[in-house]
Amino acid sequence: MDRFAAASPDVRGCVIFGAEGVLAATGSPQRWADAGPALLDSADAAAGKPATHAHVATEEGEVFVVRSGDLAMVTVAARFTLASLMFADMRAALRLARQHAAPAPATAEAA
């Protein structure tokens, strides 16, 4: 998470959620555990189904949500962050998280 946050000076914080809750986060995982699911639930309610992505902009900053399978990522960024780039970076981060979470493939034992 720190690498993702460091890649863009616009990122203020981010979290990846799995089925069991917070998998990785910048800052306090507990704060994310409280706020993140509420944001995901709100995006789902607005879409009428599980939202694959969402973007909320305010005067103070922007929030991005990306969902991929059983993983979801929430990123808080500075105002006027380029949404298309943020979504692409978040999807890449989720792919990387999925690769790290996947069990290593079995290898054939040498004879």
C-alpha cells in the first residue's frame, strides 16, 4: 500500500478489502474498517447492484472505489486527481494484491 500511495503525490490514503476485512491500508486499519464498507455499501445502493467502480468529488478531495472479484480498493486523493489514471492504477494494485494472495503453484519434485 505504501508503494501505491508513494507513486502519486495526490494519494492521501488507501485500503484494500477482502472478504475477511482490511488486507492492507495506509494509516489506521480500524478507521478504514469503519468507513470503507459504508462507502462500498453506498456505491452499491446508488448503482442498484454491486458497483465495480465509483468516484466522488468534493471541495476537499476525491474518493475512488474499485472492486474486482472479492477484493475492493478505496483511495482518497487530492482534488482534481485524474480519474482515469487513478482507476487504472487501482486496478493494477488489485491485480498485484490478487497475485500475492494466490497460493504458489505446485512444482514437480526433482527425481
